[in-house]
Amino acid sequence: MKKSGTAVWSGNLKEGMGSISTESGALDNVQYGFNARFEQGPGSNPEELIGAAHAACFTMALSGQLGEAGMTAQRLMTTATVTLDKGADGYAITEVHLNLVATIAGANQAAFEAAALRAKLGCPVSKLLNTHITLDARLEN
């Protein structure tokens, strides 16, 4: 399976503007630029998109892991916070933190935590990022 995303850019780094689109059309010419990435301006940015992709991938992987452990979630909500740091050799994504809140009737805490860890390690986006990825997993009643 292959999926694609497209970025178009015009102009220099600070005043230029770009747009991001996906093959599915879920994103269609979404604006991005320096202000959106570094100054809280309007539009999206690569780190936000990576966060959304990682959150989605991890949450789907967790659903599969829970099923293998005999659990079905009523609700899983994951936020992936992507850290972009500037170092001596330029910018780098240095870590991703996954924050999960799960509602699973009758869930066993140890089995839940083991499933969350397996999902964190096994999700394809986690493998792609190959960075420091942390996880807080909270089971709600």
C-alpha cells in the first residue's frame, strides 16, 4: 500500500507560503508557512501533521492490541505532542509524547498498560519516527 501527500511552496522561507494536500482529499490545499510553524500563525505545520498521524496510528494499533487481550474500548483519545528543538546543527524533532485517555468497561489495569506499550512500540508511525516517544495512559471508569 502506498499513500501520498503533496506540498507546494512559493517564495522565501519567512514570507513565503505553502499548501498541503493529501491523496484522499482529507487535506486540500491547507495553508502552511513560517508563521504557522514558528509563530503561532494561521495554518498547519509538519509537526502538527506528524502528531495527528502518530495519534491516529497509535490509537488504531491500541484498538487491535486491546482486542487481542479480550477488551473493547468505548472510547480512546490520544494526543501526540511533537517537540521541535533548535540545536547547533539546526532544527530537529526530538521527541513525541503520547497522552492517552481510555474508557474500557471492566478493563484490567495491567493488561491495559501492556496493550498500550505494545501499541506504542508496534505502531508503524512510532517505528518511522525512531525518536524518544513517551506515553501516559490513563484508564477511566
